[in-house]
Amino acid sequence: MNLYLWPTQASHYAGQVDWLIGGFGLLVIALAAPVFILSGIYLIRFRHGRQVDRGNAERGNAWLETSWALIPFVLVLGFYVVSTKMFFEQQSPPDNALTINVVAKQWMWKFQHAGGQAEINELHVPVGQPIRLVMTSQDVIHSLYLPELRIKQDVLPGRYTQEWFTASDTGRFAIRCAEYCGTDHSVMGGQIVVQTPADFARWQAQAGADKSLAQRGHELFDRLGCAGCHGGNAQGQDAAVRAPPLIGLYGRPVPLADGSIVTGDDQYIHDSIMLPNKQVAAGYKPIMPPFGNVLNEEQVAQLGAFIRSLGTGEDK
Amino acid sequence: MTEVRRLQPQFPTLERQRDADHFGMLIFLSTEVLIFGGLFVALFVLRAQHSAEYAKSSMEMHYWLGGINTAVLLTSSAIVALMVEAVKSGSARLAKWLLLAAIALGLAFVAIKFTEYALEYRDGVVPLLSPAHLRPGAGTLFMDLYFVATGLHALHVFGGMTLLACLIWPFGRARRDTSAVFAGNAALYWHLVDVIWIFLYPTLYLAR
Amino acid sequence: MTEALSHMNPRVSQEAIPDTAEERRSYLAEGHSLKSWLTTTDHKRIAILYLLSITFFFACGGVAAALIRLDLLTPAPDLMTNDGYNRAFSLHGIIMVWFFLIPSIPTTFGNFLLPLMIGAKDLAFPRLNLASWYIFVFGGLATLATVVLGGVDTGWTFYTPFSSTYSNGAVFMAIVAVFISGFSSILTGINFIVTVHKLRCPGMTWGRLPLFVWSHYATAIIFVLATPVLTITLVLVALERVVGIGIFDPHLGGDPLLFQHLFWFYSHPAVYIMVLPAMGVVSELITNAAHKQIFGYWFVAGSAIAIAVIGFMVWGHHMFVSGQSPYASAIFSFLSIVVAVPSAIKVYNWTATLHKGDIVIDGPLLYALGFIGLFTVGGLTGLMLTMLPIDVHVTDTYFVVAHFHFIMVGGSVSAFFGALHFWWPKITGRLYNDKWARISALLIFFGFVMTFGPQFLLGYEGMPRRYHVYPAVFQPLNVMSSVGASVLAVGYLFPLLYLMWSLRYGKPAGPNPWGATGLEWTTPSPPPKHNFETVPVVDKQAYCYPVGGRGEQSRPRTQQAEAGE
């Protein structure tokens, strides 16, 4: 029987987390040890029946109390600083990260690569390359947990959340859902397959994607009639039905009808498609029909990729 | 409800018993504040996340009616305060008339509130029942919270009116208790119901 | 020398002992009919009513736990279906949290002892107290109705939109049950606060209050301020589920994170409701076992209030991976470290109290030591969880399950048993066989560690919580955990047996079998209905044990007789 005593470290970050809990574990043992040791000593030394000096026992000592409150607190604060710094680094993926769209639904994980490859419950990634997972849920809250990479992030309906990692070893590692989501919560999982860049490229080629994510998005854009208002090339129209241009929208500040300015990020694009009247662009009427009942999250991700591609004027 | 004048065995003096009744009521009122507090948090979060929609929905509220209701409740609170003074000075009959006046104002409040609800139904901004002109998303959410908050408040107005009515019957002898224990507690409850409305009104009706 | 033979043990007799004179004059003798019990306003009888009720619910929650641990012996879903398992852990959580842990110590020992400890004849509002119990029972019945209606499968945390839109369990009935139980908590909280403020006997200043009273006062503050937020949150979830208005479901325009904020704003302080009374118990048990003044009275009293207050500021540490702002997470992480400090102060002070004490190691002390050991481990793993990268890895795994069971079960339930043993003679007038008490305490301690210790590793290794089916590699640790659970169950069963036995065969306790300080020990055992014939007047600090130890003369008769062990 394999005595699985410690989870594999599949990334450099995982190693850092292990060091953190190891070091912190030593600190807490140091803080707790006096309690266990002294209690044991006192139970023996001062047990009833033993002749020992019990006089002049202190009823309190403010200096002692303050120091055994403050010193552990300050020591723990040291770890707090290190931990929080690590955490914020984990919130900011590097610019060269490969983005993969994730849609969680009861009870499976669907992955879409930028090149158009789609996977269910299995995710192929290259080793040594930062990977950014942009995630949303089709229904309830799920959570994408990669234990060997020591990362986890809840996946929400109606919102994008993200996590990123750089795997340092090739191999197969676990994907598990970590937010209770109903009947098959405990079987909602799979494997992340970390491959050498060469193997990954081979996998991409044979994964049967004839179109990239953005190309699929362009198809949807035409099929659903978005071009009718936004223009065939999404340049916006000056016709009776006026809609904002989408070229260069991604990442650009967008003035809204109420006077505020938001960034045209993934969330904004998602909401503009699903619930357009939530944030209306300045100077336009709130007449865009909502597509919340027409599209699923994977299709929204494809449209998002298409609009992102318009930012540079290219269509991959 | 406490027995007026009869000293319970756990209290050393009547005065201590009165103190305890009063203090207990205050603590109970703090729980009511926190119940509504949760609703206020929801409203403030909505306001922060969707300020334009929130303001638009708020501007469409019938704030004149709401304003009149505010005046109605404030007046009734003043009357209830006078009622407590009347009980303390031994004027049980005057207290009875003041109670009736306060209850009448409470009924007026509820009547105006339901008139507003009827108007909102006609305007088509009631979620589920008459949603024709509801703005999707934040607009609907605003109206949802409006109905929950004012509905819960109206329930509390009914509760307060019941307490006040109990002072007329069947606990009329509580009006003759010059230490005004029951009267004071009922008045405190009524004041709280008023205060909650004082916060609800600007939150719901006056957002711009 | 075998002590199994009762005639060798001076606390328990071979023949049934009939009612003593004290018992005939006690609160237990004031009416023997069911009606006299169901319409009582005596805080002591109400405490017994609660004791019976929460024991019943502990058994129900325990059955659910047994089903869970049995099923988890194997990685495959062979005992229950996935849906059945989800209902089992949901019921286990709902019953154990709201119908056992939250009421446990406050409504039993709090109700029984608070008036006695402050020299009062009852709580401030006795009829409200009885109302609290009836409300609690109705909430409990609603929970049982949930089972009959097919069960609820949302977990005790009712996360939206699963609970409000997607679940097809008896969610509404479960919400009703918890909603009702909230009012029971609120009324008890009001009663305790007013009692401590207004019913202290002459000379009982705040600075002379037993620490048990301070803890219950702090707990009552949380009852009163936190529970209403749960009340309104449940109302909103019910409205979303039944009427379809969207507050938490994004497809209806709502925000699922809003639910989590509102829910945890109550539920984090709720865990302090579950632990503060236990800490109060431990202060009483340690000072009595050591026969010594508590070390740092004001630090211990103040730390209870500090825990209650700061406990309202840390709820976001349940939401580090929820999608909340990382800046919020950083702030909650810091505040969660702060809230650990007063707990640490208590543990250090209890240890210092043992120094130069005159320590008798009996059942109650073993339970108190069990609390200190297990709570310390649980609390320190909590400190680990405040570190964001650690939490990101282990939240929603068995690491967290182990953490909170160490505190709530290893801690609070041990303290509950300690209180049960310590005040049993006062409540019933009878002594029990301490050897069995010590055996049970050890069984509970070791059974507990075996059940929940492995779960820390399981969690770090990546086994998420609420998993019916799990990867086979996790089986050895799960088996160890389940075996430990059976030992724990036996440990919990023993006291039921020997304590019930003592009701007939236990020797009369007398007013103060442990030589303890505290006004409750100045009354007969069991106390008469109105507690005190004359109102006590207090002129001493709490825990005013004679300096320098017990001395031969002050040693209680029962312990002298056992000198030959």
C-alpha cells in the first residue's frame, strides 16, 4: 500500500508553500510547546500529596502577560508579511502567460485553448510556461483545485475569476472541484497533463482544432446577427441602430452612461453580452438584447476571444 | 408581558425589576436593528456596485408619499412619547386617547404604503407580479429589496400597533402603572420602528 | 485492587440509595408530573429540559457522523448514494451546529449555574427562558421534518445559488428550522445579559464574577448581535428559493458573494458562541483542580470580551478563495491573527494557574486538560489558515474539517463533559465513579486524536471536503479516521451509562464535594427551587482558595477515602 505521506510538488510555488507551512509549523510548535511541557511538569510536581513549596504563587503579572501576547503576535506577523507577499504574487499572472478559458458546470470541467482545442476534464499544458486560467461557471459555485500545484480558486457564475501557475515537472496531476456543488461534486475532477513543449505542440496539432477560439467567436458574431448593429467588421454603425464599435475595445477605458469609466476587460465584455443593460456605454441607448438565454459560457468565451483579437485589428 | 406591580422572586426590589425590563427591551431592540442591518448592507452593496441603476430606480419612487409617511410616523412617535408621560403622571384616560391616535396614524402609514404598492403595480415595476417596466439586473434587484425591506418594516409596524393596542386592551391596567414599564417598552418599540423608517426612506427614496 | 466492584469505591454504593433529605427539598422534588416539567419557569429545570434535548440531537448528529465515517472506509460509494451522502453531511452539520453546539453549554450549564453563581434566585426573565426552550424544540422538530421530507443537501452553509436555485432537497424546511432556532438563541442572550447586569447579589461586583459568568456574558453579546443577521439572510435565501426574487443568484441579477458575506458575518462569531462557554468551564475546572486563584483574572475576563468583539471583524477569512478582493483578504488575514491573541492568553494563563497549585487529577481535570491540548492544536492550525497561501491550498479540504473539529469537538465537547462531571453532584446530588470518568476522558482524547489527526494530512494532500467518492490513495488515512471514530463513540457512550447509574447508586454529594469556591457550592445538592434561603453577600474575590494548598484538613472526605488507590 502506497503510504502517500506528502503531496508532490509540481511547481516551484508549491515548494514555497511547503516551506511556508513547514516554517510556520515550527513556529507554532515553539509557541505551544511550553504549554504542553510546563503543564506536564506542573501536574507532576504540584500533584496533591507531594511536599513542595506552594507559597507565594503569583496571581498575575502584567509584564509576563503582555510579553507572551505580543511576542508570538510579532513573530506571526513576520510570517504574515511573507505570506501576503506570496499571495499577491499569486494574484498577478505574468504578461507572457498562456490563457486558457475554463467553464465549470455540474459536474464537469470544460477547457478551451486559444488555438481552439477543447477538452473536458483533462487539461494539457506545457511545462515551464506560465498558464493563466480564466474561469466562470455555468450554474453554481465550483472551485478549481490543483493540489500538487497548491492553488485553488472558486469559480463563480456570472463572473470571471482567474488563477495562474507555472508547472515545473511533467506528469499527470489532479484536478478536483473544491466547492460543494451538488450530487456529483466528489467525482467532478480530472487530470492536468503537463508536457514538454515538443509533446505539447504535437498534442495541439492533433487535438483536432480547425479553428481558433477567436475564429469561432467571429462565426458566432456573424451567425447571431451582432454585425447587424455593430457592423460587419465590428466598427460600429451610423445607421438607425447605433452600436458602439468593438475594434480596440479590449483593455481600453469605456465611459458609461452614468458618467463612470470602466475598463473593457473580460468581465465587461461578458456582461455586455449577457446582461447589456447593466453597464450602458455613454452616448448609446440601452437597446442591446441580452444573450444570457441564448449563449452558454463557452460561446461567450469565444466571442470574447474574437473581440480581444480585434484589439490589434487581426483575426487569427 | 410583565405583571405590573407584582414583584417576581428573583428581583430584590420592584425598581430593579423595572430596570431589568427596560434594559431587556433595549437589548431586544438591538437585535431588531441588526436584522434590518443585513438588509441595509444588501442595499448599500447594490448602491456601490450599480450606482446609476440604483439612482434611476430610486428617482422613480413615489417620494412624496414616502415623505408623507415619514411625517406620519414621526408624529405618531411624538404622540407615543406624550402617551408615556401621560401614564407616568397618572392620566390613564389621556393615555388611551393618545394610543388610539398613534394607532390611527400607524394605520394611515400602512394605508399609504399599500397605496404606493398599488401604484407600483400599476406602473409595472413589481417583480414577478407586474414586471413590464422593470429594468433588468440592478433595477429588479432594487425593487426586490424595496419590497422585502418595506414589507418587513410594515410587519413591524403591525407588531408595534399590536403592542400599543394591548395597552388599551387586555392590559389596560398597565396604563395605571405610573412607573410606565409596559407603556415605556411599547413606546421604545414604536420609536425603533420609526427610526428604521427614518433610515429606510433616504436609502430607498432619496438616492440620486 | 480492582475498582470495578462498587463496594470498594466510596463514591458509589452497592445498593440503591433512596432520596436524601436534600433531594426531597430540592428543585427536583417540586412536582413530579410531566406538566410540572413542561410548564416550569425554574432555570434549573429548564436546564435539564435542554440537557435532554441536546443529548437527543447529539445522538442524531452522531448517527449521521457514523454513516459518514462508515461510508468513508472505502473510496467507493458503497453505503449511500452520492445524494444520500450529501444529505448525511448536511444534516450532520445543521444538527451539530445549531441544535447541539450552539446551545450546549449555555442552555444547560449556563442556565443552571448563572443565577447560582451570582447569588440570584433565577434568571431575569424565567418565562422567556421557557419560551426559548419551546422555540428550540420547534426548530428541532422542523429539522427532523427535513429528514422526513427527503433531506437537505446544501451543506450547513447553504451557499447560493445552489441552495436558492439548484438544489432539489428540503431546503426551505431546513431554513425554517434554523430560522426558528435563531430566536431561541436571541432570547437566551437577552436573558443572560440582563441577568448579569441586574441580578448580582450584594458584593458581587464585576471584578468578583466567576470567569464562567464572564464567558457567558461575552457569548450572550454574540447571541444578540450576530444571530439577527443570520435571520435576515435566511429570509432572503428563502424568498429567492420560493418566490424567485434574485438577490444571490447572478442569473436573476444577484451576487453570490453577498450571501457569503452575510452568512459568515453571523457564522464566524457563531463559532465563538461555541467555544467561549467552554473556555469559561475550563477556567472553573482548572482553578478547582489546582485549588488556586486563576493567574491573571482580568486578562482572562477581558480576553473573553476581546474574542467576542474582534470575532465580528474576521468573517472574510472563510472567503479567501471566494473571489473577494485580495486587499480584503489581506485585511481579514491580519485581523484573524489579532483574534488569536486573546485565546493564547487564556491558554497561557491556565498553564500558569497550575504552577504551585495543589493538583488533584480526576475526571473533570482530565476533560479540562483535553480541552487545552486539543483546542491549542485546533487554534494553532487556525493560525496556519490565516496565512493566505496556506489557506488557498487547504481551504475546502479535510485540513479545515480537522481544524474545526479539533476546536468544536476536541475542545467544546470535552469541556461540556468536564462541566457535566464537575457539576453533576450539584445538579443531581449524587457522586459518580471517577475511575470511569477518567477512562472515558482518555478514550475520548485518544479516540478523537485518531479520528481527526489524520485529516490534517488528508487535507494537505489534497482531499477536498464533502467528498463521498475519493481517490484510493487516501484510503489508509480515512480508515484510521473511521476507526478512531468508533473509539470516540464508545468514549461518549460511557458517561451516559455510569452517570445514569449514579442517580440511584451514587453516594450523596453534600453541598461541596470538591471543596470549590463559588456561590453555587454554598447551596445544598441539589439546590432548592429558589436557590438561596437568604440572599448571599459576597466579600471575597473569585477563586479565593487558601494559599499554600489544600492542607490535610481541607481535603474532601471522598478524596481522603480514595487515598489507598
